[in-house]
Amino acid sequence: MPRPAPAQRPLKTLDRVLSKAGAGSRTEARRWIGAGRVAVNGKVIQTPDYWVDLERDQVTLDGRPLKPARRIYLLLYKPKGYLTTYKDPQGRPTVYDLLQDLREWVFPVGRLDRDTSGLLLLTNDAEFAERIANPAFKVPKTYLVKASSHLTDEQLDRLARGVTLSDGPTRPAQVRRLREAGGKTVFEITITEGRNRQVRRMVEAVGSKVLKLVRTGIGPLTIGGLPIGGWRRLTQEERRLLVPAPAAKRRSSKPHPAPRSRKPRPPKTR
Ligand code: URA
């Protein structure tokens, strides 16, 4: 039976405790719990929604205490054609295929469409992910775009001022024309939101289409020398530049309006 969740305690459900400790995804955690491999204070618990007091309870998996997850932060150059989901029912490649040597569980920070390539952060630190992906924090994301037609200055200005999409107007963006190639415009755009297929929809809103989309920057990070499909760990300095305040201060420094709380969860197939 799930225990009631008393207020004022650092409580999490058992499946979350396991996945947060980096032991695996929540689905895997639920399987282990169901199989009787997980105990709380020496007693086998088979209810994934069982409340665990992080300060007092000891959780074991196969009799071994869980180690607190080491925080990891990765930067991956996602190739076109890869999904940011964990598993694809249709068997298409996912970014996890590129991280096979990695032992820790990570999830992608925000989204990149299957046909978009470029920078993708992955971490097991939900608070860090929130600071990057939540539009309330306005972390700039830069994209290189090849449009299917020549875009006039007026069209690029409209993109910069903001266009109205089905889910509302977009924020002002920075737009820079780079070159014209065979009647197509190549430009760079920096946005501070991360709506579903946002850049593609913005370009459609001004009467063109995206032929190629590459995310070349997230805040101060750029694609640098990363090969397509390659990844590396962020340096401490890079993490500090991305999310400056220490964890304790972060909670009180949220901008207004308060960002929606986002649970880390396996990303949807895109
Ligand atoms: N905008 C898009 O249209 N697609 C992405 O993957 C990211 C931003």
C-alpha cells in the first residue's frame, strides 16, 4: 500500500528515487520494483508509488544501497534522422544509440525534431534541465536555417519582430542573413523559446519552408569541433556559464511569472 505523503518531508515515489539515482528509466525502475528487487529499510516493496523519505529511508536494489547519482552533463551533436526519444516503436535510430558507452541514465534537455541536427544537451539533473529548457529563463538557442525560397528583408524582419503561430505570438528573435544560394536564403536565428517545431513553423508563417535546420548554439555553447554524432562532457566552466547561480540560490531566483514545473520524463517521439 502506498504510504500517505506527509507534508514538509523530502519525499519521492520509489520509481522516481531509482531513476533519479541514475539506476535506469522510470519504466525500468517499475519493472524492478514489480519483480521484488527493491527494498525500503529492508522490506521488499512492490508498489512503484510508495513514498520514500529521502533523508531517512534506505533503498536497496538487489540488496545493494543506491548511490546518489553523480550529476552528468553532455553535449551531443545530433545527426539528422535521429530521434530524441529513448526507444522508437518503429526501430528508428535514437540519440541513445550514440551514447552506448555511457553507463549513467540521461535525458535530453528540450527537443530537437528528427530532421533537425545540432546541439543537444543531455543530463540527469532535472533542475539544470529546467533552467535551460524552460522559456521563462530565456536561454538563447541559435539555429542555422536554409529556407526553400529567397527571403526578403521584410520577411526576415517579420521573423525578428515575432510572428503569430497557432499557439500564440513568438518572442522577438535575432535574425541574420548569411547568404543566398540558388534562390534560397541561408540565415541564422536566435530564439529564447523552445516550442514544438518553432523555427519551422515561423518560417512557414512568412511564406517559406525549412529545407535544413541545425542548432548551432545553446547559450554560450557552440557546435565547435564536435563531429556529427559525437558527444563530450561539459566543463564546469561551461555549466557555470549556462546556469550561473548555485543550486541553493536557483530556486529563489526564478524569474516571474514562475516557470511551470516540468518533470523529467522520457521524451516523445519526434
Ligand atoms: N525548431 C524547429 O522547428 N525544430 C527543432 O528541432 C528545433 C527548433
